[in-house]
Amino acid sequence: MKFVQNIFDKTRPLVEKDGKRNILYPLHNALETMAFVPDHTTHSGAHVRDAIDLKRTMVTVIFAMVPALLFGMWNIGRLHFAAIGEEAALLDSFLFGALKMLPLITVTYAAGLGVEIYFSWKRNHPVNEGFLVSGLLIPMIMPVDIPLWMVAVSTIFAVLIGKEVFGGTGMNLLNPALTARAFAFFAYPTWMSGDQVWINTKGGEVVDGYSGATALGDLATTVGQGLGNTATDAVMAQFGAGGHYSFMNAFLGLIPGSIGETSALLILLGGLFLVFKGVGSWKIMLSFFLGGFVMAGIFNVFAVNEFMGLNPLHQLMLGGFMFGMVFMATDPVSAAQTETGKYIYGFLAGFFGIMIRVFNPAYPEGIMLAILFMNVMAPLIDYYVVEANIKRRAKRVAHA
Amino acid sequence: MSQTFKIRKGYDIKLVGEASSNDLGQHSASTYAVSPLDFPGITPKLAVKAGSKVLAGDTLFFDKDRPEVKICAPVSGEVAEIKRGAKRKILAVLLLADSETSYAKHDAFDLKKGDREAAATHFSNTGVGAFITTRPYGVAASMNEQPRDIFVNGIQSGPLNGDLATQLAGKGEAVQAAISALALMTSGKVYVSHDADAAAVAELQAEGATHITFSGKHPKGLVGTQIAKAAPINKGEVVWTVNAVDLPIIGRAFLSGEYAPEYKVAVTGSKAMNTGYATMLQGVSLNGFISANFNAENTRFIAGDVLTGTQLATDGFLSFGKAQLTAIPEGNQTEFFGWVLPGFGKFSTNRAFWGWLFPNRKYDLDTNMHGEERAFVVSGEYEKFIPMDIFPQQLLRSILIRDIEKMEQLGIYEVVPEDFAIAEVACTSKLPLQQIVRDGLNDLRKEMM
């Protein structure tokens, strides 16, 4: 690997402090430390260190996302060809999806890393790894047909306002990927909801009976119709066995939605991998799931419409719930930082997520809003957990 | 009946190069050095100058603010040089040793009749008071303080730590004398800790002490853990701590009035050609000893263990209070895509690597950082290694923003840097936790004085 090292050595004078391309120093440093774990040795404190670093942590998360990502690519193609009534082999569907997805990923990374590198240069610190994950999360929670410039603008907004203004990776209040999605959702609502954006139908005539809606979009139409209304039978039939949005289809992910969010199975697989690797917090995932389940259960018991009456487990398989649980709520920076706080944070995020989704059908992505809301609340939860420790200590003094 | 505590949070870093039972003999040298840098929180004021003749046990320097804190000469001889650094900061007092050590004249101390005041004076004058550390702050104790309790740490469970039974063998009488002397200094208890997982140390079964036992993982061998479990420190309280390995030196100072800081030093590490135990005095020049017993090529020499030890030069001197030498390879090499590769053989406390599947594997660790420093990102990481009722990350943050009140509330009085050592090793963001805690303690102490 000498020649790679040589390239870095040769270009280093260009980007160093007095070099002509100093603005590229963070990029140079980022690439070099990516290619080679640096030869830095310990100089204070403990003399040996764990092999783990933030790059390792982040790449582990990326590995966990890969199954859902690949599935999402295939699902793009599958839905596309089904919508225009063409038969397509698995590979064709996958390639079609991959060609849709790659520009999204590239644009996200370019926009986000551009901002990161600029700030690294301005603030004179190395590029942080956080965006490696955010940059892949953002395209996975976008609808397939969203224009690239919107993704770029959302990403830039997220990195700037969501992260850099607070001081960069580790200092942010909100999950950057969700900030990007929230920005896109509120800035370009027509591109982020409805029944036109989830399935790519260009290049063909849609078949009879085609619907581009999502499960949650359809469910939202049942609100206000009461329970057992025959008018909703056609929609609810889709949720029964053999329907479009049957439990099995939702679990496997054969439904329309944001690109990476549909397959509960593969997301769970990624989640298990994260827990197994000790990178994702099982406390958050478990309590998030329970929170959602409890809320969906309460709705189910006191249902006044079909949306509320949906089987709680089925409810959790739809929309961004699973994706939010595994990849969004667990972001260690924006989540609660205390172990007790994680249970509360996760539970409430899941709980509110389902609540928003069902109570306000205009926001089918209640999960996104709930997690962002709990991001903001997480410091408050931590505050009370830490305060309890402080009180315990103060009490000890009083007794001593 | 002694109380037993099980330590579940923590980590045993298993390294190759454990001390064998070999006796590496006596090591002495013509030069000795005592460095004020071994005593955090002390502003050294010299009691000698270059050319002064000293006896073993004569004061070399003392703390400017607390003149009763005295650091004494380990041997008799002549002060060869006062080594100074930037701004004339004293780095070390170099001594040229006599061929035969003569001791400063102190009377033996009658432990049956002595009272606290006399014991305090004796501790201070003979120099053995310097072996006592005070909490809060983790600095050398002033004999004018009234400690609530005194904790004697009889557990050596850190990486490659020597076997205490070997190091204290045959010194039972001196150990007992030291415990009795310490008992005079407090109206509270003298706790002595024992390791349930190691061979019992008969010499430590001293009378007049409260015995507590710990089992489980390191940091059971850190006195901070032991205090937190047995009787945590509250604001306004002072607790003294002593390492069991220093007890014979304290005992001897009381039994015969002599200051002879002699250790059976555990010689360890993957770079040690001969592991075992060598008898030597604190401050002795290691020049010669290192070349005889270690492979010195690209090697990091450490007085103490890899968690909390002090880095030594190849011609360095045995640091104060250290009964262990560790030598490990320097890790000054890059690694191609080391963060992506599976890394089956790599050491990690984190399951992101595969080593956790082989809990008994021993590692030949080098000093590589394995990454660059980052902000706090991962949460819940430090808690796994600090078995105290403390929120480590929140405490560290309060230190970083210099919020004295928050530091107090979050329990800074209960910790010293070494309590954060394992967390520092494990830290994903590669943050210098021990240095942060030391800075916080220094700030706090300045505020309080």
C-alpha cells in the first residue's frame, strides 16, 4: 500500500497551512485517515487504546443499513414495473432501482460532505464521521421521485442548521437525517406526500387499478368514517390476508413507501446486528417498540375508526416506524444519554409516533415528528435522571 | 467476618508478559532521581541545592503551600544536579549515591504509647507521609488533615500488576506497624481490601483494621472503587488512601526510624526479555537494568501499569510509588483500512470487533491510538467501566465547561484520574479522560484553597 501512502505524502504540501489548496486539507486528512489508521501513539493517560474509533462505529451502522438499502433498490424497480404492467426479472428491478438510488446517494454525500468540509476547514478540526451514516440515511427516507436538488437543499439545511450551528458532530440537538426529511416534508409537501411520489411510473402507462398511495395514506381516508362502515371496506380489504398491505407484505416490505423504510424484516435484521455489535442501544429499540405497541393497543381497544382499529402489530410494520426505531431513534447524540433516560425516551418516541400518525392523518410520518420532538426533549429527560443522582448524593451528605 | 463486594462493571485487560516468579535480583545504581512531577498538586520548594550532602530520609523538597508535605531522599549521597525545564520548573533532583547508605537519624516510634500528633510528625519527618494520597483531589496528603477513614488498597488487579503476596512476602511485621501507625491518624476506620480472586496475602491480615474483600473485574483494584462500595466520600469529607505495597516502607520508618523505599518491582510486558521481580529503591536509575532485561527497540517503558503508569525514558528513574515496570511496543505504524477490516485479532472492549468471543485471549498491545480524537458521540460507554454511582460523561462535561458547582454535584470528590482509566482505553472518541479529570481536580482545588 506504499503507493497510496505516496499519493497522500506527495499532495500534502499542497493542502497544508501555507499550501495553495488549504481549503482541501480536511478532505485530504479525511481520506488519508480513512485509508490508513494514523500512526498516532498515546501521549497522556492510558498507554494502550481500544481498536474502536468513530469510523468503526459508523461503518458498523452502515453495514446494518445495507440489507434494507438493497431491498429498497429492488422494491423501487419491482413497484415501477408492476405499475406499468411489465414483467421484470429480479435483476432488472434491482438495476432500475439502483440507478434511481445512486444519484440520490451521491447528491446527498456531495452536499453534506461539502458543508462538513467547509466547516472543518473554517473551524480547523478534522472531518467527523457522523455524516457517513446521515448521508446514507437521508436518501433511504426519501420518496423515489424527489428531485435531486430538493435532496441537496434539504441535506445542506440539515447539516448546517441541524448540526454545524451547534458545533458539529456530537453537539447536535436533532437527528440530522430526520432534520433533512422534516425540511423536505414541510418545504416541498407535494413531493413528499400524497399518491404520486412513491412509485416511479415514468416510461409507461399505468395499469388499471393502479394506486400510488401508501398504506398510511389509504388508512388516513378511513378517518371520520366510523368503524365497520361499508364505504371503507375496499380500503380495509387491502389490509386483510392477501391484500396489498397485508401483514406479511408489510413485514417483508413489498409495499410503497420511502425507499429504505418498507422492509420491517431487513430493518430488524439490521437492528439485531447493531445490538449484537453493541453499537445500537437495545434499550431504545425495545422501549420504542413497546411505546408504539402500547399506543397502537390503546387505539385498538378504543377504536372509533378503522385506522385506530388496525391490529397493533400491523400498525407498527407500516410507514417509518421500524426504520425510525432501529436507525433514527438510536442516534447516540440526539437520543437521551443516560441509561434510564433511554427507556423513557424510546418509549415516548414510539408512543407519540403512533399517536401523531393516527390522530393527524395529514402527518402520516408521525414517527419522524415524534423522534424529532423527543430529540428536543431528551436533554430534559437526562436532566431529571442526573438530578436524581445529584439528590441521592446530597441526601448522603445530609445523613452522614 | 469481612464484607465481600462483587464488581461487575469493569474490564480485565489481559496482556502477554505477566511477571514470572523469577527473582531478578537486586538492582542499584550510582544515580538516583526524585521528581516533583510524580506528585500532582505539589508546588515544590527545594530544601537542598546542588552539592548538598544528604542522608537517606533527608527532605529534598516540600510543598510550598503545605510545608509538612515532605519528599525525602531514597539514598544518602550528594545532590548532583537540580534538573529544570521551561520557566525553571523543577523536573528532578538528581542524587549521586554513596556506596553505603546511611540513614537520617529518626527515633523509632512507640506505637503503643504514641498519639496522633506524634505520629503525624513522624510520618512527615521520615518522608513516608508522601505515600499517603488524599481524596478529594488525589494529591499527597497533609498530615494536618483529619481523614474520615483510611483505605489501604490490597488488590493489584490492573493489567500485568505484580503479585502482592510475592511483593509483601516476609514483611508482615512492618505491614502491621504501618497499619497501627495509620490507625493513630484517624478517628474512623482503617480499611484493608483483599482480592477474593487472588492468593490470600497473609501479611495483610493485620490487626486493628477493617477488612473488606472484592471479587470480579478490574477496577476492583482501584481504591476509588473500594471506597465507593464500602463508604463513599461526601462533600467536605477527606479520605486517605495507601497502596499495600508501600506499607513495609511506612512500617520500617516507624519500627526503626529509617526511610528505605525499597520495592520488589514486577518486571512485565511483552517487550520484557526476563519477567519477574527485581528488588530496587524508588528513584534508582534504570539505565543498564532496562538494556539487560528488555528489548528496547521501539519500546514504550512505563513505570506502573498501562492504564495509569508514567512513561519512562530508557535512561529513566523508577518513579515514586511504582512497584511495576511495563514494556510494550510503540504503535507508531499506520494500518491500511484498519477500521473496516474485520479485525479478528484486535483488542476491543467493544463488540464491534470480534475479540469479545474470546474472553481469555491475551493481547500484545502497542501504544497506537487506533483513531483520532473526536467529540463525545457514543453514550453509555464509560458507565460500563466505572462501578460507582456516578454519571461519568456528565461529570466530564461539567469539567470541560469548568462548572464547579455541577462538578461537585456530580461527585467529583469521589474520583481521581485513575478511576477513568479503563473508560479512557475504551473511549470511541479517544478523549483524554484522565487528563480532563486531573484538570478538573486542579481547578476545584485552586477554587477551594
